Amino acid sequence: MLILGVDIGGSGIKAAVVDTLNGVLMTSRHRIETPQPATPEAVATVLAEMVRYFNWTGVVGCGFPAVVLHGVCKTASNISSEFIGTPIDHLFSERTGCPCFCLNDADAAGLAEMRFGEGVDQSGVVLLVTVGTGIGTAIFTEGRLLPNTELGHLTLPNGKKAESSASDAVRKLKELNWKRWGKRINRYLTEMEALFWPDLIIIGGGISKSFDKFKEYLTPEATIKPAAFLNQAGIVGAALYAKSKVTLD
Ligand code: BGC
């Protein structure tokens, strides 16, 4: 089954048609800048443009950078606060003319990695951390997701919020070199290990393609790997989620 997978991020909205049987992208990825301010109206307009770009009339899955509970956006850290309380499944479906199903972006990336990526056959606890404009998390135990964990907002022992100290946006803004940023993300991962004791930590988001540049600064005991789908995990996982909403398997 083919589904248009969309990853709505704080800086870019990326999409591709995904074959949900194997997680393969059937088209190249198209990216449109996230409108600023990222209001519901503005994001819905870009999403409709994206659907037109692909000439798409089928089901759409959207990873969204916020808590999404039963199709309603509940939080807003890197998008307009107007989103809080917005029924985004409904809004996006209405504006695109296609049935749209939204979930948290980190949860989407996690679903893709558990089904087709680094999490395949992994028992125990898997933590996916997606690092981009914000920091998002997805936790799986024996393959099952605990949705909408917001552990990028964790306050670290040094009093700083993880997302404000170690996101990719902060790395770029403060022009941190890999060593300095690597130590920051390591502080976060060390704290996450002390709290959740995952067997495997998967790093997704924009930073995942640079894993080799900072892996030497990571000290947790858990195995740490970059997402097999790199920054495309969100697109693939959004499509898998939408598929689960329209089929029985
Ligand atoms: C949001 C999360 C999201 C993460 C990554 C955070 O600011 O609160 O919901 O998963 O950014 O986009």
C-alpha cells in the first residue's frame, strides 16, 4: 500500500510516497520550508501544496513536532501556540482533500526504525532520540510504543533543559564544534540512561547523518546507533502509522 509520508518539522516540511510493505521511498523527497510563524492555517496551506506537488489523492501520514492525542495537537514548542487544541487530523484532511493521520514526529521515526530499521528484533527497551530543531523521544518496550513522551524537555542536573542545550538548532546557532556539542548530547543521553536503562538508543533527525563526527563523545553503556533511515525515518513512520489507521493489520 502506497501512502504519502510527511515529516512536519520546525524548519522544513519533507515528504515522499512510501511503500508501506517495505518502508521504501517510491519517489524522491520533496522539501518545503516550514512557514514562519508556523500557524495552523499556514502549515495546512503548505501541506496542501505538498499534496498537489505529488498529485496525491490517497491517504497521508504526518509526523508532527508536538504531542498529538487522538488527532488533536496538545503542545507547541517549535510551532505557533495557535496549534494547541487544534484538531489537526481534521484540519489537514479538510485542506488537502485527503484523509490525513498525524502523530508525534519522534514516535513516527521510532515506528519506522522498529519495523524496518535498527530496532528490528530488538528486545527490551529501545529509546529513539530525534535531534533537529527540537529534541523528540520515542520509547518502546518489547516493540510496543509508549506514545507522546516529551523527554526532550527534561531538565538536566545542570539546570538546563535538554532541548535548549543540545538540539541541532542550538549547535548551529552557537556554532558549537562536534566535541562541544557531542559533550552536550552525551550529558542528555547519560541522564536518559540513568532514568530508563534502554538496551538500544537510536539517534534520528537531521543530526543522524553526522553520527560519525560525535559518536566518540558518547559514553552510555547502551548500544547507540544512528537511525537506519537517517532523517527519512519520520516520513516512513508517518506512512506506517496512517496505514495502521486505515487497515486492520
Ligand atoms: C516537541 C516534541 C517533538 C520534538 C522534535 C519538541 O520540541 O515538544 O513533541 O517530538 O520537538 O520535533
